[in-house]
Amino acid sequence: MSNRILLVEDDREISQLIESHLKMENYQVMVALDGEEAAAFINTEEFDLILLDLMLPKVNGMDLLKQIRGKSIVPVLIISAKGSDLDKALGLGFGADDYISKPFSMMELTARVQAAIRRATQYIRVENQPSHHRLSFKDVILDLHTFTAEVKGQSVQLTSKEFHILKLFLTHQTRVFTKEQIYQLIWEDDYFGNENVINVHIRRLREKIEEDPSNPQYIRTIWGIGYKLGD
């Protein structure tokens, strides 16, 4: 069965172009031309990916993203002409998985869509060895069967990107990762100095798992290099 995508884009010409291309790539595509219509789809349908424009009538993209993240970890790829670092930080900070600025090529969009769905699909793969389904460090526990996280016995809601970043550190507990390595491993894409993307996700992850995000005990910054887990 082909993957289902919700495309939220108010520009009819752009939405028709994207819809036509994705259908040629064998995706099922539903189109919403405003935030209100998109919210109705999200409340009644299930999708493998949401392509979300920021500048929408009725309900704007940021508010819609917050609604999505209140109920789902479905991958969200922002598509917008608003390409400043601030907009990227806001979008990714609210839980978007990736960000692509207009204008973009259909080849690039397809690659981003495929990568996002592939990463999300990893959630439903059951580990072959039962002893490997739980990863832990100090008071942090990741369960790879239920895709849940706990800190000091309390459940923590993570986005798919946050889950995979934390899984990366818990799997390699003594290794230091550069921002470039994190981006290439988690986003499965070439790194073009996308520091802001990494910074936002690390900050949001710290806010969820650290008692004092300004003095992190789990994900430490190694100045001039990158990040590593704990001590």
C-alpha cells in the first residue's frame, strides 16, 4: 500500500504541481488549501507524512503544527517561502521534522519526503533481540518496542527527530558526535552548515529530559566539536 500524504498549501498552482509529482511517485495525496480544512483532515484521517506551508488562511501553519503535535508524531515537513533562521527555529522548535524553503526542486522534495517516511517507519520495526529493545542512561529510558521515553519514571513526549537523536546518543554512550554527523545520521542528508536545525532540536530535547536545560547532565556540549552523552 502506498504512503498517504497530506499536502497543506494555499497556492493552487504549487499544490497541483506537488500533488501531481507525488502521485507520479506512487504516493496517495490529499490536499488542503487552508488550515481549517487541514485540521478537519487531521482529525478524521491518518497520514504517513504532512507537507505544511506556514502562510495559510483561517488557521496559520504554526498553530496547525501545534495542533498536530498535540496528538501525533507523524513526520511534518515544512514548505514555505519564509526562509529566515527565525522561522526555521520556530517551525522546528514546535516539532517539525524538516524544513524546505521555496523555491525547491521536485527532486529535492521527493528525497526529503522519502527520507522522512523511511525514518518514521523505523518506529514500527520490532528489534529481533528482546534484550535490545530498551536503552537507558542514568534516569533516561527509551523503549524501542513502544517508542516511548521516560525520565525519572515520568513519561516524556518526544517528536520522531528527538527520539532518534536520543536513541543515537544512548546507543553510542561514549562517542562524541559533531553536528555534521548528527545531521547526516538522523536526517540522512548532506550537511550544508545547517547548525540551526541541530541547535533547535538539541535545545528542545534538553527542555524535555533535563532538570536544568542550561546545565545539562544528559546531553553535554563539547565546545568546538559537538555533543556527547553524560559524563
